[in-house]
Amino acid sequence: MASESKSFVSAHEGQPFSAERQGSAASDLIDLVQIGLVFGLILIAVWTPQGRFNGAVSLAAAFFTVVLTFTSHRSNRELGLAQPFSGAVIIIAFGALFVLVIAAMGAFTRILGPPQPLPWTRAWQYAIWALLQQFILQSFIFVRLESVFGSKRAVLAASLLFAAAHLPSPLLTVLSLLGALFFCEMFRRYRNILPVGLVHAALGLTIASSLPDRLLHHMRVGLGYLMYHG
């Protein structure tokens, strides 16, 4: 267990975070296997055609994420579910700044083509999906990587996994890495999933409605990106 960084809980309560798991090779291995299971299922879902098999894999990823999260004996506070206002103003303020930056980028990239149409039904569906993505990234993946590597290293490791899930889209992979570094650091500092998810939704919708769709392929990743025909 890395010792250079303590978690949010230890910084605010003056005692080691998840002390019963620190230094346990068995528990670290279990955490890594669980991450590998869920992330592997996500990659299979991303890289297989839409259909029954793809749907079953997606449901399996969601099932294992929920079951393993709520049977891990981690507290709601550790999972980011207990403090809905912690750091919310700072996270949302930074998010608003990033939205403005992306919108400004869109004004200069219109020469490459228009953004995709974004009807309201797709917008609210994406907003829900953004919240779910942050739950998987933070409350499932990050907290386990934090237990194994320490919180600062976990920020980078979780961000790299998040970016890898957006391959082979060059633009989304880069933006996802930058976004995940911000999301994970804010979660590390404030342990609050809600504003992180809301900012994710706002940034994703701004990217989709501002940047050229010829580069984004309707925000698709994996096999969907390669098979997209605009």
C-alpha cells in the first residue's frame, strides 16, 4: 500500500483510511481482480456489435459493479454518496469554465464540419449515462485503486483506464483522459459523486454540440467508432 498519500477520510478524521485493508496482499489482489472483471466486461461491450450478446455483457458489467460495490463494506462516505454538497461549488465552477473553453474551441473548429444534432431525448439520456459512468469510475474503480496504490497514484491509474475505454476515437480519448484527471482529483479531494457526474454530463453534451461530428462519430467508441458512417 502506498504511503505517500492518505485518503479523504484519513485527512478529515485523523485515522488511517481502510486500515483493515492496508498492507493486505490478498485484499489488494481481490480489488484488482474485481476491477479487471468489470473493466474487461466494459471493453467487450464496447468492442462487440450491438445485439443480444452485447446487451447481456453490458448488463453483466452493471450487475457486477452494483453488487461488488455494495458488498465491499466500504462506507457511503468513502463511495462518495454521503456528502452531496462537499466541494460542489468548486467542482461546478471549474466545470463551467471548461464548458466555456470547449464551446470556444467549437467556434474555431466549425471549419472541419458541423457538430451532431442533439435532441432533448438524447441529451437527458446522456446525462444519466454520465452519472453512471462516474459511479463506475469513482465509486467502483477509483476507490479500489486507491486502496492498492494510494490516492494520488489512483487518480492517474483510473484516468488511464477511463481514457482506454474511449479508444480508438483520438479526440474523445484525449478529452476523456483530461476530464478523468479532473474528475478523479475532485473525487479524491471532496468525496462527492453528484457534482462530478453533473459536470461530466455538461462537458459531454458541450463536446457533442460544439465539436465537429466528423471527428466524434456521434460520440461513439470502440467498434461503433470504426463502423460509423456519417
